[in-house]
Amino acid sequence: MSDRRWQYKVVEIDIRMFGGKLSERVQEELDRLGPQGWELVSVVQAAPADALRMFCKREA
């Protein structure tokens, strides 16, 4: 059994008609989280108009 412990973070990116492309906003958020040690694990969008949810983890 591993002694590793993890922290988890869920980041929501709202879908907007105005305010920049979704891909650019996601890239900005990932660029901000990466240096803090967060690793993207999964992305979920339940419906086309629903927020994009990014699930990240980092070692505690």
C-alpha cells in the first residue's frame, strides 16, 4: 500500500457567448494551475450549455 496522499480540485469554466474562446480560457486556467503542482485528471461537460468541469490532483 502506498503512503502517498493527494489533494483534489474541481475547477468549473462557465460557457459564455462572449468573453473569449472556451479553449483559450481552459488553457489559461491549466497554465495557472500547472506551476502550483496540479495535474489534470479528467474533464466533464454534462450538456453542451453546462459548465466544463476539470478535475485535478496533486500530491499533498
